[in-house]
Amino acid sequence: MNQVKAKKHLGQHFLTDESIAKDIADTLSLEGYDNVLEIGPGMGVLTKYLLEKPTTTYVIEIDTESVEYLNAHYPKLHGKIISKDFLKYDINEVFKGQPFAITGNFPYNISSQIVFKCLDLREQVPEFSGMFQKEVAERICSKKGSKVYGILSVLVQAFYEAEYLFTVHEHVFNPPPKVKSGVLRLRRKADFHLPCNEKLFFTVVKTGFQQRRKTLRNSLKSFNLSDNLKEDTIFDLRPEQLTVEQFIELTQKIEAHAV
């Protein structure tokens, strides 16, 4: 097998520029963990450089043709190829609660879902890097007041330092996507446990942004806020006007006034 044919339904666009693959592999600090998980390795253009690192590289790949290619071309991966759907698979069947970093050239159609699953695994994932559609990478790293600042921005930045690293143009893929790509890096904060109910925090952020043009007084009506709490000036704001810290403060106030 010489090549894997890109499959549209899997959102496959194979990176062909080796220098970009090496740059993505080099985004990881490799501190505080022994294992790296690459999601969607395809034909291994990034995998090749991860295997040079002093960590153990695992790959998870849903495409059976790619799995066959990787088995044939990367003997170092034998026993470390997980032929599963990352979004549906319990990755702790492999990692058993141990820390691991996540990286990859992520399929654009599921990249946000991958980030949400990473957040679910935040106790184990000290680092996360990889390539997204450019606008998604920018959204994850954006700050309050930006038009693209939203649920992903707040939830990611509550637990991780988010850094947009560089832009990748369409012509370095086969087949070329119709959009530019962006590479980002997330490094978990030293203290990544929030001083509020974290489940409630997720709910407050998601509910607030579902009606992002409304003030929080209106968008959070489903919380049955007390009249006293609704007088707080924070409820005069729209969700994109709040920093991560203010969302934490908002969650604390809702929690304190819960009936």
C-alpha cells in the first residue's frame, strides 16, 4: 500500500508539508507525562516526528485503510494503534488514568467535539496541540469582546492557557481544504480547579451564549434567579462582555443564591 485515499465523509485532508508536521510535533513541551495520543494520524506525516520524541506515542484512527498503512510503514507503532472512534472510545482502556498529551491534524467536522472531550479529560491532559480550521482555532484563543468569543473560548481558557501559534495555507494538503488552518497549543493551568461548582459553570456558560445578544438577566432566566440577585450589575452584561474570571464569579453568585 503506497497511499491512502482521502475520504470526504471522514473530513480527511492529508498534510503534505513535512516542515509543518515537524513544527506541530515540536509544540509539545513533553513535561509531566510519558504518553502522547495523536488523533487521526492518516498516513503518519505527524506521527513520524512524534515517534522521535522521548515519549510513547499512541495513535487513534477510525479509517481502516489508514490503520493498515500505519501498520505497514511504522513498526514502532505496533501495539499502539487504536482502531476506534476517539469521540466514542473510553481512552482509559489504554491509559488507565495516567496523564497524556493530545495532538493531531484534526478533522474539521469534529474538531470542536474533540476539544469538549479533552475538557472532560482535563485531569489527565496537561497539554493539547494541533491543527484546526483557522476560525475555530481563533475562536478557542479569542478574548472577551471579540465577535468569535464564545462557549469554546471560555470553557477552554478556564482550565488552559490557549495560544494561537501559526496559520497553515490550503496548498499544503491533499486534497486542499477550502479554508485556511490554524495551529494552537493549550497548556493546563497550574491550578486548574475552579473555585465554583464546575458542572454549574459549564451550564452557565453554555446557557448564556445560547442567546448571546441578550443580557444575562434574560438569557439566564431558566435559572429562576432571585429578584435580589437579578439586581446585580453583572446581569446587565451580554456573555461576550465577561472574562473567564467573571463567569466564575457569576457561577459563584448563582450557586450562593440557589434555592
